[in-house]
Amino acid sequence: MSPAVAIRRAAIALVALALVLYPLVARDDRYHHTVLIMIFLLGIMAVGWNVIAGYTGYVSLGQSAFLGLGAYTVGIISRYVEVSPMMLAPLGGVVAAVVAVVLGLTFERDHASAPRLGC
């Protein structure tokens, strides 16, 4: 591994560690938490869209629905439980993944219903 690659990986690791520790350090900073959540959501959407449409050429809006489902779940839970949405963000991913698996298993058994739902 070249020194430039090692420095780049170390910098990425430090930034990732800082982003993971930020909600634990600044618990009451709602503005910056909101900005970070929006950055993460848009970054995830950009990567997902690049994989789906960029590499494969397949146009699908399913990732938007699952991202919205996870974000809505986190928003509702963080409103009633006094916890930062940043701490609950992985829960949104788990909820979206569970719904995706349930839908995937349903469509695997019944291929005729997939075109009716726009999948």
C-alpha cells in the first residue's frame, strides 16, 4: 500500500470516528444534528442512485421509498422518546431492511404482483 493510500484511509477513518462520536458529545445541538442527518440521507441516496441507475442503467424509485420509511420511523420514535435522531438512525435502516425483505419474499413467490406495485 502506498503512503498516499494509507494517509487517505487514516483521514477517512478519523472523519468517520468524529461523525460517530459527535452525537454523544453534543447531545443538545439540534441544528447540527439536523444538518448531519440531511447530509447522511442525501449521501446514502446519491450512492444508492449511482449503483442502481449509474452502473446498471435500471431506473427504480424503490430506494426513495425505503429511505423515507426509515426516516419517518426515526422521526416518530425520536419525537416520543427523548433521544437524538442520530442515535436512532440505525433503527431506521433496520426497519427499512425488514420491510424490504418482507416485500422481496412476497414478490419472489408471486411474480405477477410486482408489476402492479411498480417494482
